[in-house]
Amino acid sequence: MKKRSFMKKLIATAGAAAMALTLMIPAGTVRAAGETINPNTPVTLTITKYEGDNTGLSSDVSGKQDNSISGNTIADVEFTAVKIATIDQETTAESSAVKYKLTDAGASLTGIGSAGDAKTATEINTWLSGKTANDLTDDVESAAGAVSGTTDSNGVLIFTSNAGTTGDNVKQISGQGLYLVVETKAPATVTKRSVPFVVSLPMTDKENGNGWMYNVYAYPKNSISATDVEKEISAINGASQDAGIAADKKSAEAQIGDEITYQVPITAIVPDSGLTRLGITDTMSKGLTFVKAGDSAAPADVDVYAGASTEAEKVDEDSYTVSAETDGSGVTTLKVYFTETYLGTLNSNTSDREHEFLFVYKAKLNEDAVLGTTGNGNSVKMTYNYNNGPDSDVESGSKEAKVYTWGIDLTKKGEDNSALQGVEFNLAKDNETLAFVYDSDSNAYRPAVAESESTSETLTTVAGGKLYIRGLESGTYTLTETKTVNGYTLLKNPITIVITGNNTDGSAQATVDGEGVTLTQDNVNNGSNSALIPITVVNSKGFDLPQTGAAGTAIFAIAGVILIAAAGMLLVLRRKSGK
């Protein structure tokens, strides 16, 4: 019995020893390779940039490729990667643990030790905690060994030590190690850059905990905002309810010399890094002149409101600059920009990122105005930039407003079809005779643009019997002939001209003495259609009276003298007879 009991114990002890020995043996070469870093294997970090909430860092992110992520990708986002430590295993008499030895760049960036010092993941994470992209951008971009790249049209950027991987969105890094990755530049529509993160390349398989991943995937997200700009015509000559303004306020009709008031509301999102530029750029066609009080544009020429209406708080004129430059072709570029001091006061907290402003200014329809459907447009863009933004200012999409005007093309002829030069007219609207300036460059009359211009109510036909009147708005006009050429008769009645313009597309209809006419093209500026009301006025010759001549008159004079003489003689004879 004792011998049998002893054998049972011996067998049990041998089995236990065999089991323990089995557990100490590696479970095949695959498992052994998974547990140990192969220093010769290249590493890759693939970043795919998506729109979405900036949720920060998460321990749930596995680092593996995830095809379930949806949303719009973002191009032109710049990331900078810096190796801040090497991956080492530090062994002491008490323990053995993975440590990270700081590189020169890592020591400089973190400030938690010198180059070569071994640090734990906890120490490095503690240093990184709470830091934003704005906090680290300048230091990271100037760090030794920093590598920067931008996402492509698919939102993808690849950092790799594999020399065989190439592409415009592929950037070479030095090899395995611990990398600090910072979003150093982003499109202006990004309200907050993604949170900086540290990644180990290779990275431990978080899901299984039994191997190393040499290809790591990251999907940082950004909240995207829509900056916006609009443009409206709010008044003509100060009248906000002018019938000439279209219902959507994107266009209007006016006559040359009228002042058009524009309102430009913008919505600007202040990113986490803060704005360095914000304002508007308005490009005015040569038919529009920016209205300014002095010789050069100044802040007093533009009203700016911190809100979406003129009832909002008015921004102090010291807080923005105004310039208006006109090039050789007559095109004026108006720029209104906030000062950096004012931009620094804008609150960039999450609860108050969105800021609305309203710009109000005037332009005058001038002597170079285009008649008809081409119109006189000016387009506005919002201009902005931000800290760590692109090298050139970013411009929003443009919004345009147009002003339309029309004219009269009169030809004066005799009944023999000859052109009558020197015939005079005046033009009245609503029973008020209008005064015009004669422009010798275009051989046309137009309303005055400046008070100093000399005007006249008399309109005279020039060579070819032509009389052009440019820059008229809709309305009922009466054209009266006041003086004709010698030998011709004046028109019996004024000519009634009715212009009915379309203030949304610049087309127009017209009648002359109740008869419909088709407007013709204006060849003075851009060949614009539906521009001029054609009128042909024919004068008839007068009737000749018989000539009496000088002799006929003399006979009456002589007869008169004879009668007077005879009467005198009779008077003398009568007196003598009486005596």
C-alpha cells in the first residue's frame, strides 16, 4: 500500500513539473515574434482627417484600420511629427519595464528631463495633458527632426520609415520610436484643431495585448464651421423703400449720379488659435465710384456694426482700416479690415465662437456706367486668416450686387432723310425738366455726377442728327423740341417715352407715344443688350410766303409822303383864302 501511495505522489509531482515546464516554453515562433519588437521592421502612421466633433484622446482607440468611420474628409490639413523618445526596456534588480529615452527634441519639447533620460508613459502623458495644438505648434515646427505633411484630397497623410512608400502625401520619418504628432495648420473653417497625441511606432496591440503593430492608423476629427458673407442694396439716395430695389435686394435700377447704399453682413468663426485677419474686399466695376468724404478713403466712410443689423453696436472707427484703390481700367478695390488689436478682443471660447458683423457703405453710379443687361456690379468677399494659418489670406466665396440703367438714342432727320444737327430739346420727368452734362468723350448727355459739374436743360443734336441720353431709370419722360433748324417746323407735341426696367436682370420694355419699341444694344460699354430706346424724329419743312420786296414797301412810303404834303398845301391855301 505504501509503495502504491508513493508512486501516486511521484506521478503527480512529475505531471506538475511537466506542466510548469510547458508554460515557460514559447508557443511557437509566431507568438515569440509578436511579443518582441523587430527593430528592422519599418513603421507607418496613417492619418485620415474627418469632419466631426473634436472629442480628444481615447484609450478605446485601437490604432487599427477602421473602415466603419464615415463623414467628409478634410484636405490640406498639416500635421507635424517629432520623435521625442526611443523605445527601450529598462531592467533593474527589482523590475523590468518598457521605458522611453528622451531624444534631444523630446528633452527640449517636454522639459521633463535631459536627452537619454528614461521616462514612463505616465510621465509623458502627464506632460501632454491639457495641451492644445496652439500651445505646441511653434515649438514642434522648430524642433530638430520635425517632419511636416498635409492631407490629400481624401484627407490622408502617411508618415513612414519605409523608403519604398512614396507619394505627395507620404513623409519619411527616421524609424521606430515615440512620436509627438501635432496638427500645425488647418483650413480656416476649422474651429478647433485636433488634440496633440503621442504614438508609439510600433504600438502594442491594445485589443489582444499580445503583439506589436507596425502600421498604426489614427482618425483625428475637427469641428467645421461655415463662414458666410452676403450683400444687399439697402437704399438709393437714402430711400430704403425705393421701388427701384429688387425684392431680394441683390440688384436695383438707378440713374447716373444716384448714390447706392450697400450692406454686407458676415459671419466669422474664431478658431482656437485666434484670428489675425478679418474683413471684406469689394471689387467695384468702373461704373461705380466709392463714396468718400475726403481725397482718400477713411474709416469714417464705412459704418461697421458688431451684429447683423444697423441697430447693433457700432464698432469704433479706430478698430478697422479702410482703403479704396482704383486701377488704370477704372476698377476700384475697397478693403475694410479689423485691426489685430480688435481681433484680439474677440472671444474664442466654445460658447462664443461665432461673430456677426455688418459693413455699410455707399457707391455712386458714375459716367462710365454700363447700360442694359450687363449691369454695374460689385462683388464682395470675406477675407480672413488665423494664427498658424496659410501663408496667404483666405477668401470666402464672393457675393455680387448689380445696378442697372438705360438710355435714349434719338436720330433727328428732315423729311428728305437728311440729318439735322443743332436741333434743341429738353427732357422732363414727372413735369420737372431735367438738367444734364454733355460728355464730349461719348458725345452723350447724362445726369450730373458731381455738384461742381456744369449742367444745362438744353439738349442739342450733334453730327448725324444724333442725341444720346445715358443713365436713366424707369419712368415716364416727355421730350420736347424747343428749337429747330431754319426752314423746318417744330414738333407740335412733346414725345412721351415710358421706360419699364426690370431691376433683377437689366432687361427693359419701352413705348414711344404709346407704341412699343425694342431696346437696342449699347456699343459704348461692353456691347450690353436691352440698353437704348431708339427714337427717330422727322421735321417737316415750313411753307414759303410770297416775297413783297423792298420796292413794294417804298410805294407805300412815297404815297404817305405825298398825302402828307397835299394835306399841308390844302391847309395853307385855305388860310390864304380866309384872309
